[in-house]
Amino acid sequence: MKNFLWTFFLIMSFAVNAQFAVVEGTTDTLRTYGDTIRYYRSTAKAIPELNSPKVEYAPSISADGRTMILESNRRGRYELFDSRLVNGKWTEPTPIDAINNFGDSTDLIGGPSITFDGNTLFFFASFTGGLGSEDIYYSVRDGESWTDPVNLGEPINSRGYEGFPSISADGKTLYFVRQKMGELQDKDLAKMWENKACFSIYMARKQSDGTWGIPEKLPYPINQDCEKAPRIMADNKTLIFASNRLGGQGDFDLYQTQLTEIGDWKSPVALEFVNTDKADQFSSISAQGDLLYYVYDASEIYSVEIPPQLRQFSNVVIQGYITDGNSNDGIAADIVVSDAFTSGEIMSISNNPNDGRYTVVLAVGGNYNIEIKKDGYTSKSLFFDLSNEKEYKEIEQDIQLYNVANLNLNIYDGDLFEPIAASIKVKESGGTTFLQQLENNATGRITLNLPLGKVYEIIVDKEHFDSKVFTLDVTGLVVYPEFIRDVEMLPHKRDLQINVEDLVNNGKVRSRVRIRNRNRDEVIEVSGNETVALRVGDRYEIEATSDQGYAFNSTVIDVQAEETIITSADATNQMGGVSVSADSGTPNLDMKLQPLLIGANLTLKEILFESNSDQLNEISFAELQRVVGLLKQNESLKVEIAAHTDDVGSAAYNVALSNRRAESVEKFLIEQKIPANRFTAKGYGESQPIVPNDTEENKALNRRVVLKILDI
């Protein structure tokens, strides 16, 4: 007698809107439940690539539908084989010798069940050293091979028989069979199965510590007398199993039950579109959900189309590789899937530890968050909106995790906003030993690679700048491995009072002071007789000018961290016009300006020539530009360009050399569009020293160029 509930369910599903079911691919209209069953049963066919003259048993398919593991005795004993779906056809099954050769030639190996992600293979075997006659084992995929089998141990395995395992897609529940002890309730069945073993279906849940809990026997009416080969589907609640129970077609038939929201199992219903009077068992549903693979007559692998009304679920498969972002090697990680709206955890699984391959099976119609985590690595969060998806779909999503944080430093001058090179030291917070000591380059940028799981203290030092100290905490959850930190370095400065005075009467002069930093791109312009802050460690060129009938004056100073600020050449004080004092408080720089009077002399500074040459040194051009500015500002000014030498060489030679040097200055002024009638060039040789030629320093002072005012 057919199962009444199952028949009623099918009849009602086919009567929706009082329409007949029309099957794609045929022009016939199926008017009755019986027509539908007969049509789909007619689609059942053997798969020639997988079958042989021997026995093929217990096919198990991965979530992406591309890998099938099966049991066969085609080599004389029951072993495990691997086949792949390529261009719509299954390849010739290949023996999995890493498992088949683990024991000896007398061992029985069977009941394979590959996890939905294709990374772990469960099976039972009679290997020596087990707990019972047959135990459940597992092996992990290692590239194209598999690792040595591992016994699941107690409490899954016992001193009796355990076999035909099937693990849920979330990895939390394991289904398997144990041999049934005691008499069968069905006396006719008991007589038929006299001297044969019957089995019951058990379920075990994984505990929070990763171990398996005590197995529980599934309740009646799932377990009646003889059950076999449970297979949990990708939705983690649809269970298909084989049973030889009253009311079946004969021998083993396939039945389906579902777990309700409150944890109860629905009454099993027969899969009439599959079942025949032969043994029909070992179900696996393809990734698309339209084909059911099973074993017909206990010897051949068949496939059959599932009626559209009975396709329990549609899934989206998310898969790819989880790798180390630096080495690109596969890494083992934890994958947690949760409902995006309720945040409730749906599943927690692991990927393949060898190459990082993972697969997550999600039901269409929902929204999901997926978090990938590994201790000592960054985490990765993904969101998938499958609310509008209706059909099977595969999404390739590779994941890279990093075990170091990349701290990108951008070190810059807090005043000038220019990049600067600095010294960087890294130590663990509270530690005394520096883990890294390095320097960045002139771009100001550098990347520090810091292993996760610590709190780091970073010290940035630069001479004549305040040190910068900050911490980076990468002990908790790190989502992104890139950190950016702008490090503003503030320079040390010293105040300098600049006084501009008349060289003759020491009176204050209204002036403009231009201060140029020779170490970096910094120019400061102030009025005379005020205080400016200058950077310690830098060299400044200071120029004072006035439009009140004065010549310019210039000097170069070095700003030091101590109590004094000195000029780059103390001898300038002896030439008049510049003096520095720092007896107490703020240092003073006194700059004297020469009034533009006939007969006045203006000694030019840093007018340098190559040794024994009349070619101007490049350093001289800044001072000469000041001369050009003075002449343009005072259009009636006429000057003599007087060049002087030290006493090295003959007097006549020095006169000639000084003449050529004076003419070099004259040529420069003409090139700057100054009329030639406004100046004359004359060399005085060594005849007018300002200091004795008794030291190299004094000789340098005597090698000079002076502007003598002729008319204004």
C-alpha cells in the first residue's frame, strides 16, 4: 500500500490552480499522478562512464557537482574511486590509493561520503587497530591526493559496526548507521532477512570543543526495522535514506524526511519517481538540484530527473581559495556563515588546510554574512544578497589573509609640509628591545611589516626635531592589513632678533629682510628690527635692503641648539656691517646698511673665483643679483667694480688677475641689462689689503670685490 501522506502531498502539489503538470522536454500533458511518476522514472538511466561489470556502490557528489567518490570492487575488493565531471561526462574512476593501500588486501573499504566543500572524505573500513568490525574514518584532500585515514574514535565508533557516514554542509552533524540488534518487528521482513544484518540510523552533533557528542538513534518512523545509507542534503535538514519497510516497492527503497524548525522529523515519504522492485539506495543530488544519483539493483550507478515540484532546494555555491596574501600558499581558516538580518550563526566550517580550497553552500532567497578568520591573520568579511536568486549559481571568490600589518608611514615636516628622512624604531609596547631599526628615504614614506597579535610602540626621531611616539594595536580583530599614519615632525627653533641700522650713525633703518634657508625650501620675509624663529641645525642666508638710500647687506648664519647663533665666517664682523651677540635672552643679529654716498665702499660677500681663475663661482650669483637690484632701484647710481687679491704670486700678475675678475663682474652686469656707462671695472691686485696676508683666513678676506660709489 502506498504511503498515504506522500500520495496526498503529490496529488495536492499537482492540482495547484487546477492545471495539469507540463514537463519540459515533452509535448505530452501529464494528467495524473501516475503519469508523472512513470515519466520521471523513465528518465532513470545508468551512467556508463562510472559503471563496470563489477559492483559500483555508494556514489557521493561534491557541492559543485564536479567530483564523485564511489565504492567499487572492480579490482577484486571493495575500494574507493574518484571521478570528475568534465565537459558533461564523468571520467573513468581512478582508485584513491592513499586510502586503498592504507590497510591490507583483506580490508573492506566503503560507504564514501565527500563533504560539500570536497575537502574531507568520510568512509568506513575494517582496518586493523579499529574499535570494532568496521569503523568510520576520514581523510583530508591534499592537492590531488588524500591524507592517511584517521579513525573518528569514540563515541562515534564502538566495538560493533559503524558505516555509511554523511556529514551536514555546516559540519556540525554526522549521520551514519549501526548494526541493529534484536528481533525485527515486521515478522515477514524478519523471515526475509533471516541471517542478514539490518541497520539503524544514528546522528551525532559536534561539540563546542570540536569533539563529537554521544550518537543518538533517530526516532520512529525513520528507524523501523532495516534502514541504510543516510544522506543529509545541502540544506542541513533534508535527509534521504534507504529502507526495506512495509509498503515499499520491494527490497530497499529511497525515503525522504525533513527536520522542522522545532527539531522534529517529518514522517518519511517514499521517492516514488525512483523506487522500483529492485534495491534503490545511496542518494546524492547534483549541485543544480535537478538530478538524483543513486545505486540501482545494488550494483550500478544511475541518475534520474527530479520532478520540478519535488526539488527541495536551490543553492548558490561560494567557493575559492584562502591563501596567505604574502606567500600565496594555502592556509587553514575558520569560515562562519550567519544570517545578515538576525546575525544568527548558520554554519561554521573549515577549509582545506593544504591548498586553502573552500566551499560554502547557501540557500537562495536569503542574505548572508561570511567571515573568514584565522589566528594570527587578518579577517575577511563578505556579504551576499541572494534574496532575488532563484536558480543554482556558482560564485568564485578567492580570499587573501595577511599575518602582518603593513603600517605605511608618511613622515613630514610640520612647518613646511615637506617629506623628511628620519630614524624609525619599533618595539613591543612595554618592552626594551627594538624589533626594528630603520630609516626612510627622502620621500618621507616607509612601510613597516608588523606581525599581528601584538601592541607596538613606534618611535620616530630626527635630529633637531621633536621625537614622535605612538602605538599600533593589532592584537584584536584586524580586517584590513593596511594602516596609514601621517607623522608630523615639529622642528626645534630659536628666536633671533634682527636689527637693521645705519652704518654711520647706528640709527634704526626702515628695511626689508629676506631670510632664505639653504637647507630646505623655506623663505621668510620680515621688516627689520623684529624677532623671527629659525630652525635649529639649518643655515640661513639673510639679506637686508632699504629704499631709503642705503646699500644692501647680507650674511650667512648657522642656527645652533646652544646659546649662541654664529655666522658661517666670523671674519665678516671685521669687515663691518654684521655682528652677533647673545649675552642673555634672545640672540641679536645687527646688520649695518651703508648709506649711498659718493666715495662709500660696499664689500661684496661670497664673490668667489676658481683658484688662479677669473671665472665666477656659482655661489657668487646670489650676491651679484643683489647688486643688480641695487642698481635698478637707484637708476642714477654709478660705481666702480674694484677687485683685490692676496699676495700669492707677483704683484704684476695679481693686478692682471684682479682686472680680469673685475671684468667678469662687469660682464655679468651687462648680461643683466645694466647700462655699461654706470660702472667701471678696475683691478688693484694685492695693493690694498684689509688685513695682513699672514693666514689663509686673512688671505681669503683680502680676495674680495668692492663696489665704490662714484656718483648718485
